[in-house]
Amino acid sequence: MKRPKLRKASKRISCSKRYKIQKKVREHNRKLRKETKKKGVSKRVKKDLGVPNSAPFKEEVLREAEQRRLKIEEEKEKKRQAQREERAQKRKKDKDAASKETEPKAKKARQDENEKHLKKASGPDKSSKQFLCSELNKVIDASDVVLEVLDARDPLGCRCPQLEEAVLQSKGNKKLILVLNKIDLVPKENVESWIQCLQKEFPVVLFKASTQIQDKTVKAKKSRIVASNDVLDKSRAAACFGNSCLTELLSSYAAQGEASLRVGVVGFPNVGKSSLVNSMKGILACNAGVKRGITKSMQDVHILKNVKLLDSPGVVASPSNPPASMALRSLQVEEGQEGVLEAVRTLLKQCDKTQIMLQYNVPDYRNSLEFLTLFAKKRSYLQKGGVPNTEQAATAFLADWTGAKMSYHCKAAENHSLPAYLSDTVVAEMQNGWDLTKLKTGNMETLKGIKFPNQASSIGFTSKGPTAGLLTVSDISEVNPGVGSTEEGAEKNDEPEQTVEDSNTDKEPEKEPLKSHVQFQSVPIDISLSTATTDDAYDFNTDFK
């Protein structure tokens, strides 16, 4: 049986309904026309009648119109061409980026070397040792008073004999002052012992720089906001101590002369030179941070009408220094000459293992790699698959020690003797002209205001003595770069690392006589053909008779 076809609905309607619809449409169109007429909008575009034949200078008018039209078309074409070039350059950049990722490493290295050569040819390299030394010498020559900033955690290691000697031998009767910075990270007894030790040579000023100084614009924006807790802990990073004492000392000395006093701020990287300048000024005048070697050139900052501070780049450490001094004072890690892991390894050897374990809350470890693995797990420095990122852990560890975070201290020398470049007359001359009684009272006030860490919570560190520095280009060329590397290479072995206590215990059994080693003497062997044939023949009569 066939299925009946489904009929479609008919579109026919009654005439009355159709007429009504048509009438509504006409009314609607009429309404729209009225509205457009009121607005003055006409659908039809008026035809350009052109220039009539009776108009004077008809040809000139037509020529000008044609020129305008051509000019508009040219501008449009130029825009289109510029857009095409931009798109082409964008495609080329994307293509180059994709090819760089796929090209071999050797080609990349060659291209990087060429870029470096071009940069050198274009201008002086501000990160080179020659440039840093020249800028440091500029600061020493231009200054009347030199402030040598020392890290209170290792004041002896932050002193540079070459720098002090250059200041003393320079013309102009320059004065040298030692500024003991970061005193809030050292026990109070240790600070007092270092003051007694250092003030036998030069005047010593205690200082604690503020590390949270903001820019002037940021300060103005936040001036309306008043903190709910006005009483803040004075020992924190926002507070600054020793500022008034140092300012009074410099202003009183500047009042003795007619010209304005120029004060150079020198020292090794990351001892707090730029932070000291910012604290004296009260605003962010110089760039400062945890990363070493931020300051590249001399910068002058006016703190008073007659006192001007000169910020300088850090002293370049000589490669002949011990590895521990190079890890803390030099820029080898930043320049890529030494790995972060090696720097951490040398630092761990100078500390007591138990104190490191308590400070970082890690279990017992055998070597530096195991310590960094435990430290990375503790701080959640993990890579894909939960693998500890020892490189990041080493960078964080080194930042703690070079920055203003980790509390460690070195003991001051009990039997203090003057260095070769100093004498009693020079010491008396350096202390002449300063109000030492006012300086002493200012240091006492600074000691009262700061909250010092406990002796037990601070890590004991063995100082390697003053760090040798480079001041001239000739010194850089004469220094053998392999000296420091050979010392480091001798220390590199797979044996577990020894701490300070282990080294002390190992020295005691040296009194016992050393055990004699067994020596084997070489015996000459005859390997001629005759002996070989006779020896190989077996004689049965010896065993079977």
C-alpha cells in the first residue's frame, strides 16, 4: 500500500487580509520617509554636475581637481605599501625566531660572539674590569673624605689594603673613615669587639642602612595613608640607624673648609654602599638590590648644601684571593666564571655543620650537593617530576649570605698589629680634625636603638683576612687567572666535606707517627725465547719416579 504524500501548507490567504498587510507596509514606509525628511537625510546622492562650460578658467579648475584626486590616491597607496612592509617584517621575525630555535648551537655561539664584538666596537663595556677600576679611581681622586663601607659580619674580609694604601698615598690630604654597616645581623658583643679593634687605625662609624627606601613619587602617593600601628620594630629593614651621627660628623668637618665637601663611598660589592647613600639622602637616589654589581659608574648625590656623596662601583677582587673570599666579594658568579654550586661549596666548608643545620632546619648531610637537595625540598624549589632544583637553591643560599638576611659573625683579632702601610703618625693624622667624643656618643646611641641577634642564633664564620683588590689596568693584566682556579681545583673531590670542627679534630692526631707504606720493588724479568721454551716443558721425573 502506497503511503499518502504529505501536502505542504498553502500560502494562499484571503484578499482582505492581504490588502490589510499591504496597507500597513505603505503606512510604515510613509512614516520612515517623513522622519528622514525632518532630519534632512536624503537617500539619493546628488550627482556632481561638474564645472559648467560658461565658468571662467574651467580647464585650470579641472586640472587642480585631478591633481587633488591623484594626490589622495598616492597617499592611500603609500599607506597600503607601509602596511605590506610591516606584515613582511613581522613574518620575517617569526621565521627567524623559528629558525634560531632549530639551528645548531655552534652557529648560535658564533652569532653571539659577533654581537659581543660589535658591542665592544660601539662603546666601552661598563661591566669590564678596566671600566670599573677607572670609575673607582675617579671617585678616589675626586673625593676629600673616603668612606670605606665594611660588612659587620666580616669586617676584616671586606677591607682592601690596596684601596686604603691608594687613599693614603693620594694627593690632597684625604681622610679615611671605616663605616661598619649591617650591624643588626651581628651579636652586640661582636660589634663592640670590632669597634675596639678597628678604631686603633681609623675612625669607625656604626651604621644600619634602610633597605626599604621608596622613590619620591611612590612616597607622595602613599603619604595620605597612615599606618594603624605607628609603633614599629626599629631593627627591621625600614629603619635606619647611624644616619644622624654620620651627617653631623661630615657637616662639622665641612664647616672647617670653605669649599663643599666631597665624600666618596667605596667598598666591595654588596656591602651596602648604595643603600648608605639612599639612607643619607632619604629617597631612592641610587639603584640598590641583592644582586651584586648593580652600580657600574660614579654617581654624585647632594645630601646637604656643603656635602656631596659620590657612589662608586664595587672594588674588583683579585683572583689570587682564597675561594671563600672570592665567593663573597667577587663577581665571578654573576660574570659566569664560577658556578653557584662551587661558591656554596666553599662557603659551607668555612661554617660549622650543626649551626647550618639549625639555621636552615635541614637534617644531617654529607656534602654540599646533599645539603642543597634538602634545602631545595624545604623551600619547594622543584622541577618537573618533583626533582629538587639545586641551582635555584644555591642561588637563594648565596643571596642570603651576600644580602642583608643571614646572620653570621667573625671573631675580632685579640693581638692587633698595624699593617705595613700604616704607622702611628698616619693613624694620628687620620683621626685629627674629627670630633671623636661626638662620634663615640653617636655610636653608643646606635647600639642602644638596635635589636641585635642572639649569639647562639648567629653562625660562626672563619674569616680569611683582608681581601686583595685591583685598582689599575696593569694589575689586571699581571694577575695570573689560574692561581685561584688551581686552589679550587685542589679542593674538588668526591669525598665528604669537612666542617670547622672536623678540621680541628683532624689536626690533633698528627702528633702520632705516620704508618709506613708498603713499597714494592720492580724485579727484572728475562723474556727471551729460550727461557720461555725451557720453562714451559714439564719434567715428569720430579713427581713420578
